[in-house]
Amino acid sequence: MVDLPDRRTNFVDWYLAVVEAADLTDKRYGVKGLNIWTRYGFLARRQLDAVLVREIEATGSEPVEFPALIPENEFAKEKEHIKGFDAQVYWVTKGGLSELDVALALRPTSETAIYPVFALWVRSHRDLPLNIYQIVNTFRYETKTTRPFLRVREIHFFEEHTCQTNEATATDRVRSNLAAFRRMAETFGLPYLSIRRPEWDKFPGAFYSIAFDIPVGGARTLQIGSVHHYRENFSGPYGIRYEDTEGTQRLVHQTTFGLSERLLGAIVAVHGDAKGVIFPSSIAPYDVVIVPIPSAETRVAVLGAADELADRLRRAGRRVRLDAGEERPGAKYYHWELRGAPLRLEVGRREAESRVASSVDRLGRKGRVAFDTAAVDVTARLAEFDRALGERARSAFQASFAVARSLEELAKAEHVYLVGWCGSEECGHRIETAIDGALLGVPEDGLPLDPGTPTACIACAGSDGVRWAVAGQPL
């Protein structure tokens, strides 16, 4: 058994221990920050990607895959963008033994790889909107402490890139992305805030950026994705133009939507407990684990019954693991609880004879599953499990926030705080200094609690243009 650190008092050590103990990744590769996707972690990632693909394709986005190497001359066209990434870029300067005429950037993000090609693909208003996505690896030379899924140098990355006719249609695409992520997060039982970043913290080259943030203990927050509206900030340098219905050449307006493997880390962080990982059924590598409990006399009957139950559920589309190993039942229970399996079915002599398995979900709630109606019963049990898991997460989410009325309160860093903010950068930086973190920005879609109307900026006490903003310590 693994003795996990206390999650409430030592979140980071708990997170690192549980990710390793659950065998989601192996960090022992020979390059720091480049981790191995183990079999179990890969299965979880594959399920997560399936949700992302389902929801983004429902909005009309289509898949592509671009090369990982970006010519330096293309990368440098958007000066503000490269300024934001130049310290994190891996450069390829040789091809075999020969020096390259043009250095190649190993994709840190794909704007500068994709947009020269968009200039070839987009010619007419008939080519718009252009909404494409890819799931690829990106590379950033992260100089801070690396942590599996949360801060790595090779990143499993989902990104959508779009071209729209004007600012209004690009704004509509941003709203579509926000709605798509809302559906994704509901599937994962993951509460979050959509927060419009302040000017000094938006994505390099963006007109504005909206990020998705969750609290992970105390004042700490984790950004799990983002959507960006670019206006013409990239289409100008890359010459992405179209001919409108009146024959006039116009620059397209662009948006992006990005999510990474950090989303898997967030699911572990939000749902996990003292026993280990808890996966919602949507991304669990196995949503059902069957544990036979045979004696010497009943071995053939019990294993036969367990195998029949597994077959019934697999034919119904369930991801089933039949754990027929030699370990004692208690060791198997611990093993699958640590790894977050949503539902465990136990089959012993009585269950084999009655054709009704005992069930225990990852939240510890017990029930029964009849062999003859197993598909229906398991679907109901998992739906109830996901609902309860989501409610538990929402309750913890709301309890993570508090209202701060003074900079002194922020310094306690006991919560993620809602603060009155006048919108000035000077006051924003004063807030960041007080909490030793970041002013994340202004929530887009409501607040996690009802603090009333803000009356004064927490930094300057002014009342003009005051809005609620969120301050925390990004992990």
C-alpha cells in the first residue's frame, strides 16, 4: 500500500504521489520534463481526447495535422508573438551534419506554422468560416519546476484555429468555444471560471484572452485552457485575406481555442482523495472493474460467471477490466481505488448462484447489478456516480472562494479571492504583490458566490469602473 501525503495540507506532494502511484505517467525518461505516457495514463488521455473531439466537431470544426517544425522567418513575422515565446523555444539548427540555411523552431504553439498556409487556403468569402483543429505535441523549454501534466516540456495539446469574416463572427466563434468547453467540463464533472485576462497577461498577439481556471487548494489556481480573439493581429503579418461579396479584399479575423494534458491533471486534482485518483466514467480507462472472489471449490463457477458478466458489459460498449489475478480481493480493491475506477463489481459464490453482482462505486456507495440487466443497471449506477462526483466537486469549488475587502486580507492567501478592481494596471500589480500571485482577471460568466455589487477598488479605493476580479496564486 502507498501512504499518500495529506491532500488538504500538502496538495503538491499529494498530487505528485498519486499520479505516480496510480501509474498515469513515468517521469524517468532521460530528458527532464519529457514524460512517458504509461498504458493506463494513455488510455485515460485517449478517452479525454474523444470528448474534446466529439464536442469540437459538433461545432463544425474539422481535423488537420501540421508539421512540428516552423521556419524561423515565419515564426518571426509576428513580433509580439515571438516576444512571448522566445525564451521557451527549442531550435533545430542542423540537418544531419549540415547547418540549416533557416533555423527551425520546434512547435511551441501553432499560429506561425498554420497561418502561412491559411494565406494559401483562404481566397474568397466562400472559404469562410475556416475552423480546423489538431491534437499534437508542442514543446516549450519550461524553466520552472516541472510537474506531470501540469508543467512539462513536451505537451499533449489540443488547438483550434479559425478564420472568420469579421470581428462579430469571430466573437461568435469565441462564444461557441466557450459553450463547447462548458459541455466538456460538465462531462468531466469539472467546475471552473471563465476569466478574461488583464491586458498584461493575455496571449501574445491576442486582442483579448479568456482562460479557464480552477482552485486547487488555498489561494492556488490552475489554468486549464483558453480561448483567444486575435482580430487582424495575425492575418495582417501573414497576409490572410479574402475577397468579399463586393469584390473587396479584406483581412480575416481569427480565433484560437487551446487545451492541454493539464486538463487530465486538473481532473486528478479536483476529484482525487486520500485513496488516490477518482475518474469520472467518461475518461476512466476502465469504467467497470470486475473482481472474482472464488474459493477452491467454486473457482470454475465464479470465474465463469465473472467472465459472462464482463462479456455482457463489453458487448454493451463498456470498458471492462476483469481482474482474475492471484492477489487477494482486498489488494485488488485497493489497487483499483488508487487508480480511480468508477465502479467495481464483485462476484463470489453467492453472486454466481443468484446472478446478481455486488457493486461498489469509487465514492464507496454499494448496490447490486443483475446479470440479465447488467447493461442498464451499470449505466444507471455510473450516471448516479458521475452526478454525485460533480456535486461534490461543485461544493468544494464554491468553498474555495472568498471576498477580500483589503490588501491585508489578500496576504493571508487562504482562498482564491474576489476583489473589487478599477481596471488599472497599477492597481492590478498592487493586488498581485499583496497576494504574491496574479490578478487573473474579470469573470465572463458569473461568479462562484454572490458578493453583491463592488463599491471600491481594493487597491486605490476608487469607485469608477469597479468590477469583481479574481486574484490567486497560479500553480
